[in-house]
Amino acid sequence: VAYTENGAAVTIASGLTISDVDDTHLASATVQITTNLHPGDELAVAGTANGQVVSGTTITVVGYDAVTGTLTLSGTDTLASYQAVLRTVTYVNTSDNPNANSATDPLARTITFTVTDANSDLAGAGTGSSARTVNVTAVNVVAAVSTTPINRLPRSFE
């Protein structure tokens, strides 16, 4: 997936699939920027604010931690519901220098999706994860200089 500085948020994994041979429900999920986290990086569930339940599910968007780059979801729901929600997770960078201190451009972010099953089979809760890459390209913003004319008083008033 490609993201360009100052662009709209991009969906990370619209084709994501979840399967679990011994459970029909999940209890939680995290989505984390595990490589090259930079200031301004943000993950979100499209259309749902932090602290809100995703419409049509029992999944709550707990929040995004900018320090660890982790988006947390919780609430027991079906595999299909979690799959639908995780397919809407987006990436955006809100800074004017998304690849700060890096000579690499585009600079890849590794986004890791991790799910925890609900132990509905009583065999113990298990986790699974998969990663996706977002290539972030910075835009060279040209510096601008403007001048304002200085109004001088006539000599007789100086």
C-alpha cells in the first residue's frame, strides 16, 4: 500500500481474512506499526472514533497509542465481524516530515495485525498475526519567502 505525505488516509488491508479452526469468535485485536514508527503516524478504524463501538458489532475501538503505534480493539464478536472491521483500518501521517531523519524515501512502515480468539472451544485462548507494508513517500515542500513593503514616514517627521 502506498501513502504520500499530506494525502488522505489509506486502507491498509482491504483483503484481510481471518480463520480459526477451533473458535467462532474473537475477543480482541491490535494493529501496530512495528517498523519505522514516526511522529504523526496514526491508525484508525474508518468511521469510528476512539472509545466508540463499531456500528453493527460489539467491537469497541479502545484507542490509538501514538507512543507504541498501537490501535486496540476489544469485545467478543464473530470472526466475520472482526474481519470486516480490520479491513477498514487506515493509516495516515499528520506531520510535515513523515520520514524524519531517514535517507530512505519511500520509507516502509510494517503494520502488524494480531487477533486473540475468545476461547469459545475452552481449549485456551490463542493469538495469530499477519503483517502488511505501507510505503510512505515524503513530499519536498518548497520554502516560501514574502516581503511586506515598509512604509516610511516623510523626512520631516523623522
